[in-house]
Amino acid sequence: MKRNVDLNEISDGKFYSLNDMVRADCQDCTGCSMCCEQMSDTIFLDPLDVFRLTRATGCSFDELLDAKKLELALADGIILPHLQPDRRTGFCPFLSAMRCSIHASRPGFCRIFPLGRYYEDRSFSYILQTKECPKKRTKIKVSRWIDTPLLAQNQAFINDWHYFLEDLSAALASAPTDTVRRVQLYLLHSFYRTAYTATDEAGFYAEWRERLAKARTLLG
Ligand code: SF4
Ligand code: SF4
């Protein structure tokens, strides 16, 4: 999802790559769960997040929606799922006794925080958000902080998914309403609602790439 913000206001003004050291390590958030208690509707999920969540919980995408763990919302003209905070407390539905109950399968957004991604020229870098976490953080290598297997495949996935959505969003901006609606539903069905048959992340990337190729052909 696009955010129009001044980088110097939210970050230290630097761009980081995977091999850089960054002051992001908040020591496993020991004693603090502030981010998970005040997440609002900001944690949008990509297909990998949902693949991980469905495996970790044993629930389908629709079951997670029914259980109010996820919710759908419009982001740049496209319907996407996000974590649904408890409407009374504002807490993440996966927060339990101040810890993330799905830590190994947490969404990419949570995984990289307090890093964020900055997209430019069909590529992206990491930024360090400096206003979000008050804890005294130590330096750690970006690739280690991200804690993501199959990193090269993952980074390609992040990039390709982002620019696929960005291109689609731009195309839909001038499309008739019924076309927009059909494309929104197709996207939701093809990338989220239809379960992936893969049993691991390597399989997920292969299956997702097939769906992406099909979507690109269908949507032109
Ligand atoms: S504020 Fe910092 S330490 Fe607290 S939950 Fe967020 S990232 Fe972790
Ligand atoms: S999924 Fe886990 S890390 Fe992310 S907001 Fe929820 S409890 Fe926090």
C-alpha cells in the first residue's frame, strides 16, 4: 500500500540493503508488545503471509475471515486482506500474553519491523523507521533481522507482487466500475481464497509464480 510521507520525518534518511548493518534489533521485544496492541488496520497481507497463516493455524482463508482474524479492505483500488484488530481492545488477534502466538509464521510487515520498504525504479530498499519503537536498539545485519528463509526468492516475490499491484492499481484507476469489481474479485480468489497446494515455501513461490503469469495474461 502506498504511503505519501517525507522519508526524513519517519526514518534516519538512509537506504539499507540485505548486507548492511542497521540499528533495528529490539532484543526480541522483551517486555513490550506495544506494536501488536496498537496496530490498527495497517497490516496488509500478501499471498505468502496468508499461505503461512493458513498453515500455522490450520484454517482456510475464509475461516480466518469468519473468525475475525482477517478483514478485507480497499488499498489503492484493490481489495486486500489485513489483520483485524480486536474492535474493543485494538489488539492483534494473534497476540497472546504479550507475545505473538504465530511468531514463526508472522506476516512480513511484522517480521521486518521497525524496518520498512521503500519502492523506487521497479526495485526496493529497506528504511529504518525511527519514530515507532522507543526501545534502545542495537545493530544487526538486515538479512538476519528479516529472518526469512529462501531470501533471494522472497525478495523477488516481494518486488514482483508490489509492482504487479501497482501496475494493476494504475490500470484500474481509469477502468469502468464493473471491470474494477471483476478484477478485484478475481485477484482475491486467485491469490488468496484458492488454497495453495504447496507444502513448503519453495513450492509456494513456484505455485504463486504460475498464478501471477496467468493473471498477467488474463489481465493484459
Ligand atoms: S515498540 Fe519496539 S519493543 Fe515494543 S513491540 Fe514494538 S518493536 Fe517491539
Ligand atoms: S501477527 Fe504477531 S507480531 Fe504481528 S501484530 Fe500480530 S501479534 Fe504482533
